Amino acid sequence: METKVYVETSVVSYYTARASRDVVVAGHQQATHDFWARLGGTLEPFISALVLTEAGKGDISGAEKRRH
């Protein structure tokens, strides 16, 4: 049985965003990618309706990536 993990909006944003030139943000982005790669499908992510709403805001192409 997979363990469920709640994913909030900033995780989705870091995972789908273009690579940042800001070293702190870039570090968060890389850590997010590394985290999901290490899990290898062992966790079942879930999000709330609020995360869906937040992820759908902003730049249209970015919002499309965040929602899928």
C-alpha cells in the first residue's frame, strides 16, 4: 500500500517552473526534483481544492503545467 503525502502549492510550483537564476529558488527547485525522483513512486501524492485553485492562477502556460 502506498503512503499518501499532501502536496501544497509551492511544491507544484517549484517542480514545474522554469529554472531560476536565483540561487535559493534554484536550490528549492532542484531539491523538489530530487525528492520526487528518490521516491520512485513509493508515495501517492494528493492535493486539496485550494491547491488546484492556486495552481490555476498566474501565467496561462505555467498554470497549465501546474494543474497537470
